[in-house]
Amino acid sequence: MSNKVTPFLWFDSNAEEAARFYVSIFPHSKITSASPMSVTFELDGRPFFALNGGPTYQLSPAFSMYVSCKDQAEIDHFWSALLADGGEPSRCGWLVDRFGLSWQVIPEELPQLISNPRGLQAMLGMTKIDLAALRASTQL
């Protein structure tokens, strides 16, 4: 199956640096080509294109990367790695990495847990998702 849709990321001038950072975090990832203007890469087998487009456009939380995690260890790993060297945590499992790209680091079971109003309320008070606390909140 070919990929007809590829996310396109606009960076000021550090697209290759960002791509190298991302492929170092996710398994089954690699740089597939690079030039002074652009870089193509794969994250866990999904293709991406990044451009050194200058300061005209900035990344925003309107577009984010969603990382589905099987357990707290994965949440902790991706959360720490993506925040490294200058990222900023946000709320409810969101963060912005040092390149300005927004990420959601979310457990696979989040939809079920927040379908319970107590689970939703617990998540709204979190920065990084605490899976045990979320589960406990729905058991009250």
C-alpha cells in the first residue's frame, strides 16, 4: 500500500536537526533523504516531509503528533525524550518539543478512561498522563 498523504512540516532552518531528533526517539525510523532545503524521514514507518521554509510560518498546536502508548513506561519514555533540551510540557498529555512541534503522549486506553466523568476530570488536572491515577479515578 502506498502512502498518498504525507505530513508536511515547516521549520525555519533546522528541519534536518528536527528530523534527526525525531528518528532517534521512535523505533523503525530513519532519514530517507536530505538537502539544504528539505528532509524526508519516516517515524515508525510513516513518511514525513520537512522544509526549511524560513520564518514566514510557525508550527502551532493546531497540528500535533499523537503518540499512542501501551503503558506508563512508554508514556514516560516518549514524554522525557520529546521534552529533552528545551521542550515545554502543557496539559492533558500535550507538550511542545524544542523545535515547536506539538505532541500528545497518550495511553491507548485514554478514550475509555475519559468516557467516565471522573476520569475526564482527573485527566484535566494532569500535565503528563499518569495512567495509574487515571485508572484509580474511574474506580471510585
